[in-house]
Amino acid sequence: MKITEIQKPSDRKLFEEFSQGNDSGFSAKDLVEIAKADMQDKWLTPVTYEQYIAEDEADYQAWLAEQEQNS
Amino acid sequence: MPNPPVNQSVQSPVKLWRAAGMFQDTKENRIWRNAAARNSFSGPGGFMDTKRQNPQASYGSSDKLFKSNGKFAVRVPGIKHAHITHDLSVVYKVEGNNIYLYGFFTHDELGTGQPANIRKQDAMATRFSNTEFLEETKG
């Protein structure tokens, strides 16, 4: 996302706020997206570690197969 | 002493919450495309494995809170980051046995990791402010 793509005034305000003396090691635009995610408080259904590992492996293999098909 | 219930001896009590959209998007683009990063995040001895044992445990010396003097840390209290690779970090928060995973983010896209480039950030913020001003006065 480019700076010019930050359209909402609230996003712009956050961007300016986080840009001031930003020494976090992350770009201000990423910090805006993270802060927005926190404010929105929208989460996928929580999973256990074991569920995460199983789901991630299945999704990753499917993604790999798709990548191979597209290449 | 009675044996603990089977599920407690096998499953971690940790619950993983993943930010809708952001977590999957950044995982696909930055973790799945990088075998080392994927292994460092979810492989044996990796970030997830470490947190599975104890969510408060540190995953290396880079695992820490965002700087408390930063405005971002004030907006999102308790938020942390840990290096997955030298230029990629997972951003997350821990509350009890709940780990909130926001996503994976790179360093230095805008040179933010280096103090000298804070000026660059400020310059971009100024440019951004000017852009907003011009748009508002148009027409």
C-alpha cells in the first residue's frame, strides 16, 4: 500500500501519528493496519496449537499445488 | 495422585486468535513463500513451539514489546513483535493463555529501523499532510 492509497481521514490521522518519531522498526503504514485490526477486533475462530499446525499444513500443501499448477 | 485428563497431557492450553484477513494475507505472502520463515514460525523449536509451552516465554532476544514511548504502543497496549527471520517479524499480543496473532511484517521498508531514516518518515508524513491539504482545497 502506498501513502496515497490511505484514503480514510481516520487512517491518515493514525499514519501521521505513527510517523512522528517512528523508531519501532516497522513502517507507519503497517502500524496503521495493525492498529486498525486491533480496533476492529475481528478474529478467526480460535484454534489450539495442534489445530493450527494441522490446518496450516493442509492449507500450505493446497497452496503449493495451486502454485505448481499456475507455473 | 490421579492422572491428568488425556487432553491436557496432549494438547497445549494455548488458544490462538488470528486477525481476520491480515493474518492469512501476510502469512501467505511472507511465510509460505519463504521456507526458512515458515520453519522459524511453526517448525520444531520455532516461535509457535516456544509459545505453546509458555505464551510468556521469549522467542529469542528480539521478542519484546513495542517501545513504550511510541504512540503505536499506547494505541495497542501489550503488543509485541518477534523476529522470524532477520527482516521479518510476527506481531502479536498475549493475554493469559490467549495469543493474538496480527500478522507478519517486514523491517526497513521505509528505513524505519535506522535512526537516520526517521527524517525520511517525517518527510513522508509531511508530504502526506500536504497531499491531504491539496485534496481538501480542490474545487
